[in-house]
Amino acid sequence: MSPISVEVIAPVLTDLRHCAHCEVIFGQTEVGQQVHSKELDEYPQDLKEDFERLSAWLIELAHRYGNTVRIKLIDPQSFEGFLKSVRYWVRRYPAFVIAGRKEYVGWDKAALDRVLQAHISGESPTA
């Protein structure tokens, strides 16, 4: 059985990187870490907390389901994320697109687990 695709559309914290040569130099002088930390610190606190919460949740899902799911995190501000948000009518985050269908939006772990279990067992999912 091939893994079930789980696309998670949610804001992703990013920082700007420099060219590869500059990053090597910055890495040796520890300047790069300061610059990248400063960029990440500029995000609102609630967005940082949501991202940390989502990251922990996705790691937990990856450990729990192993090779039965393939998780992909998509930033709605990216071109792909914008297109998927429009295609699946996503207005709140995180949104979980499972096997090509928007199946769940929100933070309820139990509800998402029910949807994933239904997909794994081959039943019709209802969140």
C-alpha cells in the first residue's frame, strides 16, 4: 500500500538566506545565526507559537503513522500554497488535505486522527 498524502496548509516561519558563499562565511563567524534569529524574532508571538505547536504535532503524526502517511507542509504565502488555498477553499489554518481532498481544518488532534484512521482503514472519513 502506498502512503497516504497529507498536505498541511499553514503559515511557515521563514528567514532570508544569503548566497552559499556568504552563508559559509557567516557560519564561521556566527553572524549568520544572529541575523536569522533576528528575522525570526520579528514574527508576532502568536504566529510563532502556532508554528511551534504545528511542528510538534506534525512530528508526532510522523512518528505515530510512520510510512503510512507522507506529510508535506505548504506555506499559504507560496505560489503553491496560494493555489491550493483557492482550490480547496481554505480560509483558516492549519488545513489538512488528505489524499487530494480537504478533510480537516483546525487544531483538534482527535478529529484529525479519526480522519486519518478512516483513510488508513479504507472507510469513508467524516471529521
